[in-house]
Amino acid sequence: MSLAEGVRRGNVRATAKLITLIENHPESAVEDLRALHPHTGNAHIVGITGSPGVGKSTLTDALAKRWRKDGARVGIIAVDPNSPFSGGALLGDRVRMQELATDPGVFIRSMGARGRLGGLARATHNAIRVLDAGGKDVILVETVGVGQSELDIVQTADTVVVGLVPGMGDDIQSIKAGILEVADVFVINKADRPDARRLMMELQTMLDLDPEKGSAWQPPIERTVATTGEGVDMLMAAIRHHWEHLTRSGELEQRRRDRYEAELQAVVEDYWRTRFFEYWQREGHWEQMVEQLLRKETDPFSAARRLLTPFLDSESRRVGL
Amino acid sequence: MSLAEGVRRGNVRATAKLITLIENHPESAVEDLRALHPHTGNAHIVGITGSPGVGKSTLTDALAKRWRKDGARVGIIAVDPNSPFSGGALLGDRVRMQELATDPGVFIRSMGARGRLGGLARATHNAIRVLDAGGKDVILVETVGVGQSELDIVQTADTVVVGLVPGMGDDIQSIKAGILEVADVFVINKADRPDARRLMMELQTMLDLDPEKGSAWQPPIERTVATTGEGVDMLMAAIRHHWEHLTRSGELEQRRRDRYEAELQAVVEDYWRTRFFEYWQREGHWEQMVEQLLRKETDPFSAARRLLTPFLDSESRRVGL
């Protein structure tokens, strides 16, 4: 039985193994991913992001638990670009809520950068593909921080939840860069803190000033105390409401079209980069060309042409993808 | 007369025009850059970086003036990735020292990002190539900030000068990330401020803790008051001392080899990206493939193969570089 077949049958081991393959040897996972692709597109992918200290993991777990109550099958992918750790059903830094870890209807996975820059967003995307094809109804993708790589990851979601927490000082200022545009739902966690109300008003003011205010979807601001579960019902309702909006308005299709386009571009560039540099390492002409550049016997453009011509010629006979 | 010929003859207009071409239509500058390449490799390229407020421009101008006193021909490239402004002999935000602006032995140029991500480092690299081939003895490349793109730019230099200023609080902490490894010479500017001594000691302690401490070159720490010119003689001497070290130790050749390798890779990837996406936009199959992905009639890997095969086939007949 192939890993793809195992995934389709809901086999946890096959699912974990395929995701590990995606992380470590992506080129070996192509056949399985190819087989799974037609079975994707049913899950609601929810990205959860925000600064450290917001309580993203607690929020994610509380949401997962809430969805489980309705009988939904849930996948959780916790992404930390700063962590070299990956794999397993438990995170490197802390143990997931006991209830979730032992619930067969929940699949939990952490993913770290493992030193490979740029590859994490694609690996996450393919891990989502696996869980989607495996029959998960909801996939919660939790990312640490609000940097560019996290933005790339969170944008593979249908619904992006941005978490905030009162008393982080200039947080409302720093959130302006990038996050405002991608947020579909805001949640103020630890909303029992005294300055939660002020944060909510500040955020609302910021949203009212947003030039895109007139658009069809207005990001709601929910309030939770994730540790007690307060407000989680409302948060889930808001996320579902956004999903209904996406499907009804046709925006879901547009988002998926954009995502496929970005993915196709990434696959093509990856292919190119890997094959070309492998080819020239094998042939040993790369070093030679650099030497010639140093001796001014050639220039970078002529050198590139001399490397490209035989490669394209040999490659055109068979695309190894 | 081609622009390259004009540059070789020291024509200021031709030089400015070619750099503008590099910024706006890099593909049209290839022939001139190709012609100039054999005449490069003589200039000492000095990168000057540091946080805002360090006084980089004043330092750069003071160094330029000092080099001019020795009769050296000087080029200044001021790079600001955050600025959309480019061009001219004067910077967008302030007027360069009058003496320099009217001195025919100095060429000053500012370069901004103009919204094109990633291209700035290559454009800067090619602008350096132009000034080098045009006979400049020293090229000072001043960059704003200490982000990744600035690091990429500053690393095209033979000698990297990192500027610091007393009284910036946690500056010594924030400088640890990335900058420490690339600095060949440190300069504490505004060294007449009371806490200059403490900063110097802190920095020295940090350098003593550096695991690479045993290497052949120990970055010196110079002190300047660039506005009055104090310490600039010593700073220039340190930069020249580093240059002698580079040439004597063979490290100059190694740095240039690394730079050529990175450039060759960038040229090849640029070529690929531009040609491939142009090809598919022309043929119109890109959109079609995205539609098929949406309808699950294909998967991203098969789609990529179907796009790559005819492209490689057509391209192998003639590499248009």
C-alpha cells in the first residue's frame, strides 16, 4: 500500500510518514502528492497567527476541541520557522492538551525550518494537502510570529485568524505592517485583562480607517479567554461565518486560484534550480566558469549562456518531473 | 560611441546613463556590461553600513574627501532599499557636501529599490562594475540600515565598515545579528559623546568572545567625529590596511570568486524566470493550467511538466542571452 493510499484510509502512521518525507526528501513525495491532489479541496484551512505571548497554541487547542464537539475531524499543523525541531504528534517545547493528543479524530504535527530557507511554506502547503486528502474537515495552521515567512505560510489558509493580547504596549502599531491586510478574523485573547476593552477600541478605530473598509467582508473582533474556553464558541462561529462568505461570494475559488498559481510557480522554479545546479555540479563546468570570470576571460552573461545552452539541450529531451 | 566606451573615457553623462539603464532596463545594459567586465577588478570597494543615526553619509563624504586629498578617483553609491528615489548626483533627502558635488574626480549616485525586490543588490553590483571599469580607485557603497537586503549589498564590498554611535542603548545587542560576521572595520562615530568609551569597551569584549577571533584579520575599532574630520585619517588607514591584508593573504581572490559565483547564479536564475514566464504568458497556457488545477484535472507536478517540456524544447534551440 502506498503512503497516499494509507493517508486516504485515515492511517495515522502513513500520514505522519508522508509529511516527514515532504520535509526531508520532497522530491520523493511527488508521486504520493500527485495521487492525493484530486481528493483535496474539502477542508476548511484556518491560519492562526500573532505575536509571541498571544496564546496561539491554547487558542488553537481550544478551537480544535470545540470543532471536535461537533464531530468534525481536525488537523493541527504548528509551524515555527525559528525552530529546528519537527515531527511527532507533540511539539518540541510543550505538551499538547492531553485530550487532543489521545483523540483519534485529531492529527497534530509540528514543523520547523530545519535550516532550509524558503522551503517551509511549501512543505506546510503540502502537509495541508495530505491532511485535506485524508479527510480532515478543518485544518488549523498555527504559526509563530508575524514575519514574512509566517505571512507566506498563513496565506495558504482560507481564513486567517490574527490573535492579539492586551497590555503589549505598541502592539497595535506593529501589527499594521502586513497583518492587517491578511486578517479575516481578529481575536483578543486573555480578554479578562483590564485593558482588553481599550485594545478592542483601538483595533476597531484602525479597521475603520482601513482604505479597504468598503469591501464585502469586515473582519470581526472576537474576545476569548482560551484557557477557560470563554468566547471560543463565538470565535468558531466567526470563522465559520467567514467560510460561508468565501463560498457564497466566489472568493474561495479566487483564493485557491491564486494559491495554485503561486504553487505552480514555486514547483517550476524549484525544478529549475535543482536540476540546473545538479547538472553543472556533475559536469564540473561551474567552477571552471567562475575561474574564467576571475581571469576576465569571460563575463557573467556569456558564462551564463555557456552554462545554459547544453543544459537546456539535454533537458529538453526529457523533463524529469 | 557606446555607453561602455563613454564610461571607459571617464564621461560622467555616459556613466550616469548606463547606471540608469541598469536600474530601469537591466536587459538592455547587458552588452555594455559585457564590454566593461574585462576592465574591472582594480577598484577597492568599501561598504559602509550601520543603523540610522550613525552618520553614514557624513562618514562616507569625509572618507571621500580624504581619498581625494591623495589624488584617488572616488565613486560613491548611496543605496537605500526603503527609498523609491534613485538617480542624479544628489540624494533625494539631502544635499551632498558642496566640495564633493562639484569635484570632477568624484562620482556620486543614489540608488533606491523602486519597488523591485531582490533586484537592488544586482543593480548595485552592476553600478559598481561600471565605476570600476571607469577607472575609480575607491568605490564607497553606503547602505541604510542593517536588514538582509543591506547585508547582501554590503557583501559585494571588499572591505565592510560598520558604523556605531554611542548612546543608542541596546545597539550592541542588536548588532550581533549578522553584522558582526561581515564587519572588517568598526568605526564609532560621534566619538566625542560621553559614552563612546563604554561602547568601545563593550564592542571589544564582544569581539574577544567571537569564535572566529583566531582568524588572520582582527577587525580594528576606529573612532571618528566625521563632522569635524577627526579620526578620518586613521579610519582610512585601517581600511587600506585591510586591503593590503586581502591582497597579501589571497583572500581578495577568494572573496571575488564567491562574488562571481553568486552573480553567475543570479544571472542564470533571472534568465530562467524572465524567459519562462514570458514564454507562458505569450502562449497563454499558464492560466489554462491553473484552471485545470482548480478542477483537479491535473496536479501541480504534472502541470509544471506540461509547461516545462515545450519551453525547454523551444529554448534549447537558442539561449537568448
